[in-house]
Amino acid sequence: MVKHCAGLPLAIRVLGGILATKNNSLNEWKKVSTNVKACFRRDTSDVKDVLALSYDDLPPYLRPCFLYLSHFPEHYEIHKGRLIQLLIAEGIVSPNEEEDCGEIAEDVADGYLMELVERCMIQVCERDIATLEVKTFQMHDLMRDFCMSKAKEEKFFYIVDQSNACSSSTDQGFRRISMHEYCRIQCIKSTKLRSLLFFKEIPIEALRPRSLVSYEEGESRLCNPLASILFISIIGISLLKLQGIWTYMLNNFKLLRVLDLEPINDFFGCKLPSGIGNLIHLRFLSLRDLSFVRSKLPSSLGNLRCLQTLDLRLERGSCSHSNSIYVPNVIWRMLQLRHLYLPSKCKSRTKLKLGTLRKLLTLVNFNTKKCYLKDLINMTNLRELEINGPFKIEDFNEELDKNPPIIQANYLHSLSIISNEIDTRHLTHLLSCCGNLRKLSLAVEISKLPEYHYLSSNLVYIKLIRCKLEEDPMPTLEKLPDLRILEFHDKAFKGKEMFCSAHGFPKLESLSLMYLENLEELKVDEKAMPSLRGLEIGNCHNLNILPNGLRFITTLEKLKIESMPKTFIAKVLQGREHDPFIIVRD
């Protein structure tokens, strides 16, 4: 069958993906062979015929998932987590099926995407270093072209790009619109619109009179004396026009289920209008990195009772002097929320109530100063938790076992803590409640790590940043049976010596030591780290030499040295100047 693919790698891979789904059944392979031969008997046959064959071979539940990928621009790196949230919000994968299949909708959607990967219809770009799960992927240009043509044929969506951005209006029959180029929102006339995704910034220059602005060497400047007087007025007019964009959207797209404004990081209005609460059908709302002159969110957000994903991480684009976002205490009304991303700097008149969000899977930027710690115990489905800010436990009992549990989520696999205010005892109690944790990232100042038995034995990835540990953490961490990746960054340890004992770190594959300014010696005993494949050392200026114990590690494949003293580098390279497994960077 390969000879029919005209030597095209994509066609060969796609054909292999089709065969891989046939369970080595001879009859099914023969059917595929017959179909391939039939395609290439035509005079006009080309690789598109093989791609069409792969589409025709898709089961019904995979076809809309595949067609949905045509929303994304050419060469766009698609983040799997975001795509899964969009698929669920669109109803392509329904949460209502969870009880029937015994899996949550996110796992079902993930399985669908992995089927497309196995069929070679999408290409993996990046995998999670800890779990090896796919993080991002892309579509081959030819596959994307075929996907787009099929989606247009089935009127699956409408793309606004260079070919039609200036047209007077879009087709009124489409329910999904993907904005690849800037166009006036008022050009969209579809009152049945369900999905509006942006992939291009709306430039403020598009709203200014061009005669006031000139460009030289990539920089804009005011080109006449009157401009400085009129500039403030122009900004005011621009903001009014931007508010007009909001008004048009909120008045005409009342059936929206998906509104993704994340890529628009230029001015998008003086504030988020209260009319946002009229979009009661919304399932997905992303305001990430949007710029508002007034970073105050309206209480009408509480009307969005169907929301499943809410991203309020506005701070990067915020024009507020305080760089703090006001969030009204209405999120507790959104009982269907599955993914909540709070602002990193959040202000509210009272603490945010989140205890009603029992379906929550992702919670980012939680802190005990702005939220109630007790609410975490109700989030039994939580999988990913990021604490950013103060973490304190009130009425804490000195005997850890006598404190009530903080979390009862059996599926919590990822925990990240960024805090300047944390008691080591509180951290210990929190970690003791996370028995199934696989990924742990700590950016907190603590003198020593919690004892080994308080850490999850399922941990495969640990990253420590700015912890300023005084005691050597290796005797604790080397006991973790499944730990594969360990990273010390930016003053994570301020001691002088680290020691890895025999039989320690049985599965460790990657060790990174970066910006440990006081580290003078790393000792590795024989039979320690028997599975180590990669070692990275950088900006550890007091480290004199690599440990002798490394010579016993036969699995080591890559040694990366970065910004280390010349004497250290000379000792490493002695007699091995051309060894490809040693990478040295200034």
C-alpha cells in the first residue's frame, strides 16, 4: 500500500494510522488496501484522497473533534487543556455522559484527541515532562487544508481572515466564527452565533484617525503640534468605540456559549460592561490578559450560571495602577464551574465564597486572604490547585493529626504554591492531605522540607524555587519511589553540601541544579540514581567539581553545563572536549 502514497511522508503516516486502528485484522487491512487502490486509480488522485480516506474512517464521535481543529490558524500550537475545555463548552463532548461512561468529560475528550494523534491526523509538539502526556500539538499544513475544506463543506464554522476581513458581513447561517484577522465586529450579522474565538489582536490604531499617527522604524509618534492636544480626546473616542464593540456583541450574540478573548491584549474598553451578565448561555469565558482602564468586574457575572470555564487572569494587560482586579462575590452562583482561574492580585469587599463549586477540577490563584480555606474540602473532584499568596490555617493544632483535613480530593494530582507567608507546619499538613499528588511545585521560603511520610509516594515531579532550604533535602527526597524529575532553582537550597546515598532516587531520570550560589559539593554514592539520564548544572559558582559517583551511573545521556566557572568547565571537559553528550553554554 505504501507505493500508492507517492512517497509522501504524511500520506504514509496517515495510512499507518488507519491500519493501526484495525487490530491487525487481515480482512480489515484488505478493505483498507482496496480503498487505497480505488483512490489512486483515478487520474486526479493525490495525497488528499488518502486524507479523505482517513476522515471517512473516523467513527462519528471523532469527526466533530477533528473538524473543530480547523478553527485554529496555520502553524498554531494548540494547547490541549484549552481545546478540551472548548470541546466540552461546545457540547461536542458532553458532561451529561459522565455517569454513563464512568469518566469525566475531560478524560473522554482527552481520549478522543489521543485517537486523532494515533491516527496521525494531528502532530504532537510538546509533552509534559513529568507525566509525558501531550501538552500541545499542531496540524500538518496539508491536513489542515483538508480539515478546513471539509469544515466549510459541512458549514461547521466561518473564518474571518485576509480574504474576507473587509467584507460587509459574514454568512448569517454560521454558528461558529473564528477571527484570524481584525474586522469590525458589526460585520458579523449571525444572531444564532454560538462560538466566537479571537486569534488576532484588535489594534488600537484601527480606531484612531490615521492622519495623527506616523510610523518610523517600527515606532509610532505624534506628527504635528495639535496631536498632543488631541491625543487624549482620541483615546477617549477610541475607548467609546471599543465600548461600542462590547455593546454590539452583548446585544446581538445572546446565544453565545463560547467567548474567548484571550489573544486580544490591546485596549478592549474602559471596563467590562455589566451587560456580560446577559450572555446566560455562556459555558466558556476567557478574559485573560485583556486591558481595561478600570479593572473592576461587574456583579452581573453571577448571572452566568452555565459557565464551565472562567478565566479572570487580567493582570498582564491591566492598566490599573494598583494592578489588582476587583472580583465581586458572585462566583459561588456558578454551580457548573469546572475550571476557575482567579486574578493573581484580587481584591473584594469580602472573601470570595467558593464552597458551592463542587464540580471544580482546576483552581488557580487561590489564597486564604481572599478565599475561605474551608471551601477546599467541598471540592472533592479537584485535580489541579495553584495557591498564589498567603496560606494560613486558623485554629491550628500543634499535633498535625488532630487538625481537620484541608482537601479531600482523591484525584488531586498537581499542586503549586507561590507564597511569602506560609508556616512550615501548615505546609506539612496540606501536603499530608494530598495522597495522590504527582506534581509538586513550591516557591515558598521554608527552612526544611516536611518529613518523607508527609509527602505523596506517587510524586514523579518536584520543583523547588526560592525555598532557601537550610537542611539538605536529598535524604528526604531520595526515598520517593517514583520520583523521575527533580529541579532546584533560584536559591532553592542555601546550604553548602548535598548528598545522595546508595539506592537513593531509584527512578530519577532528570536532576537540575540552577542558581544555588552556596553549593560547594555534590556527593553521589555508588548505586545512587541508577536511572539518571540528564543532569543540568548552572550558575552554581561555588561548585568545584562534578561528583565522582557519576562514573557509576551508566544511564547518563546528557550533561548540560550553563554559566559555570571556567575551572569547573575545564575539569568536566578534560579529555572529553568533543563528547556530544556534554553541552556547555556561557
